[in-house]
Amino acid sequence: MKVLVTGASGLVGSKICEYFTMNGIDVIAVSNKSELDLKINLYKQYKADLRTINNEIMNEKCDVIVHCAAKLPGGNNESHANEAKENELIDKLIIDLAKVWSSKLIYFSTVYIYDDSIKAQINESSKIADKLSPYYFGKINSENIIAESKLNYCIFRIPSPYGNLKKQRNVMKIFFDKAIKGETIVLFDKGEREQNFIHICDIAKACLIAIQKNITGVFLLTFQRSYSMRELANKIKQHTNSLSNIVYSDNVSDQKRNVNFDNKLLAQKFNWSPEISLDEGIKLML
């Protein structure tokens, strides 16, 4: 079996390349970098920015495309809009490629598309927000295009991925950097905001199961519980043996979202649920 992985140099894509290769799959990695920082030798690698697909990649004709590549949202609305446009162009190109190849398409979306008014546990059919930033709107728009394409597809809505400090770009990276340097870790609003973290090994395993069992549909790929920023900071401090102080700032509000996710559908269809707890995941990164 041949699998094309886009965004192969990224946090999620790199782990999928490694995990698939270790499980006997021929991985065709596409990245915007010339050299990939991977622990294994891949079947093939191509350097491409994915705004166009060259003939070499086109001729590979893979059985599955795992589409991880995406420009992450920046710090302002203009940046969000530009990145969203580029992502939608890339998504369209990959969807069209999957049609040409008649490939199964695995697409990574996000859990941050749901209506803020939802108080109950969130599942796949929960209400999508009416107003979304361009980046998140682009994700749900690509989901809809895939669903209407008649492709064999599996869409994973994931929360915050983690598992490789060199490739982290979220709050976990900030806390780790502070803890390792012994610097003060500042939490907003008493650190009560919660976030759901999913380890990249669990993401890779879900992808492989989706291929092996030929599972289709939209799934929340979330861990069974979420953690507050206070819990996260204390766990990182504990596992790094850090002398950092944790202080609280009431001057800056921290946007709270409902991160109470129901992943029963994933457990039912995959006969599996994400396994790596936050404590285990932090230890694996050290």
C-alpha cells in the first residue's frame, strides 16, 4: 500500500510518516522542506509547496492521501484571512488529486468550530458556530466539499496535538520553555481555562485504523478528558523538576470554550479510543 502524507515535516504529519513506515506502509512524504527530521527512512519524499502538484507526485498514484498540511492561523484577522485562502486552495488541490487517483482521503479538521453556546457534551452532530474566523470557516468549508465529493473519506476533528517539543507551537511549548529555564509561568484567570490535548501517536494510530478498517465519516478524535491550564502547568513543572513559580494574572481574560467532548462514535467505529494521558505524553517528550 502507498500512502501520500502532506505536511510531512509538521507535528502531526511527521509522526504519521514514522508510524506508517514502521507498520510496513510505503509512505510518499510531501513537505515544503528539503530534509525531514524523521527517525526512519521513507519510501520517497518530495519538496513541494502544494499550490501545484508536479508530474512526479501525480505519477505516484497512492491508495490513500493523509492530508495534514495547513497554514496555521497567525495573530491578526488579516493573517487569518490570507492563510485561510491558501489552505482552501491547497485543500481543493488535494481533494481533486484524491478524485483523480480514486484514493481514500483522510482530512484533519478542528474541534474549534462549534457554537460557543453549547453547554452539553459536544459530539459530531453538535451545532457549528454561525460566525467563524476565516481559518475555521475554511476547515468546515473543506469538510463540506469532501462530504459532497463522493470520495471514500475520513475526517478527524482534532483538538490540540502534542508530542514533539521541537515542532510544538501551542501553550504547551510556552510552558515547557518557561519550566526548563526556571522562569515564571503566568496563568490568566486563575488558570481555569480547559483544553483538550491529543498525542500525535494516538492520531497516527487512528489514521492507520481508518485505513485498515476502511472507516468513513466524521469523527471527534479527542482525549477522554480535558485539562485546565493550571493542571497543565503543574504537570509540566512536576515532570521537568522545574523550580518555576506559577503566578496568576487577573488583568488578562482567557477565552473559555466548551471542551467537554464525546468520542463515543470513534470508540464504537474504531473499537479503540486515544490512550496516551497527558502525564504519559509529557514523559514521552522528555
